[in-house]
Amino acid sequence: MLIAEIFYSIQGEGTLVGVPSVFIRTSGCNLRCRWCDTPYASWEPKGDEMSVAEVAAAVSQYSAAAHVVVTGGEPMIAKEMPALLAALRAAGKHITIETAGTVLPGEVPCDLASISPKLANSTPDVATAGAAWVARHEAVRRQPDVLRAWCQRGEFQLKFVISSSEDIVAAAQVVDSIGVPIPPDRVLVMAEGISVEALRSRQELLVETCKERGWRYSPRLHIDLFGNRRGT
């Protein structure tokens, strides 16, 4: 499979924020988010072809890490993903899968499904992505049946990237569309942005939203600590 990077850091987002984790970033994505902060794994996929055994060996170098985060791009489009997840489970790792919720989970091992449904704020413009990709992105990003399958398979969090108050309404609509009860504290909101200044400009909106709806605020700790750079 094409691997953009493997690195050891701390989880910067979601319910496991601060937990030391090995990150496996696959390269390749079925979406083209306007604000994507990892274009080298989506818009212009780059990386090295690695076997499942090679990826597992790279992870094993970080013996202190009990947690592994499989991310992308969209990791669930990698054909070898079920075999990789099985190898990580055999190694006794806690597995988080970071996914946009556009591909059914099947029976793959997963301890935490970190699902990030994409709102309209993610749609690229035609000038940047081309009409074909805009149409594909819009057709793929909304998959209520797939989201429901992820939410019903085990531990999950729904993580939304928020730019404005309109995004809050859209996120609530996505939650309602799933069609099963979603505990409010499983809904996480985090600010769109790749700089500390951009994140802070949206903090008040997110905090007030969480107080109103009972949702959970997610920082982007890796940006606070390291800035927007690879390997963090």
C-alpha cells in the first residue's frame, strides 16, 4: 500500500487527545476537501509502497506505544487495510481509524472509529479541482447509511470541522440523518484552520455551541504544539 508517513507523536484531536500514538498515514483519498491539511495524502498522493509486514515492523519500533492511529487521505480505500488492521490487532495495539465515513467498515478490527463527515464547507471550487472532482466530492461526501454502519459497530466519535455558524446547523443535520441515537458527547467539533490564529478565531463559536448542544470541543493540539507540519 502507498504510505505517506509513519511517525510517533501524541494524538492532537478527539477523545484521546494527548495519548502517545503511532500514526500510519496512507496516501490516496476519494474526496478533495478544500481545506485539506494533508494534500500530500489526498490532492497529490505521495509516499512509498510498503507491504503489511513492513508497516507492522515500522510500528513495532515504537515499543512504548500502545495506540496506533490509521489515517490518510482515506485509509479505508486501501485494499490491504483489512490485513494491516489484523496485523495491528495481533500485535495487541489499540486501533483508531480516522475516516470520512464514506466506505463501509466491514468487520475490520477497530477500537475507536474517528468519523469525520464532510460538510459543504469542504467542497472545492471548480477552478481549483475541476468540475469532475467537485461533482464526485459532492456525490461521495454524504453517506448516512455508511455513517450508521460505523456508529453501530462499536466505539465511535463524530468529528466535524467547523468554519461558521452555518456549519453547526449542517453538522446537526448530518447527526440527525444517521438515523440512530447519537449521544451528544460523541459529537465533537473542532475549528477549521492550519494556524493557531485561525483556530482561536473560531473558539468562542465552538465553546458556545458545545454549551448549548452538549457536544464536545476538540482542540487541535498538534497545531498548538508543532504548527502545521508533517510528522507531528
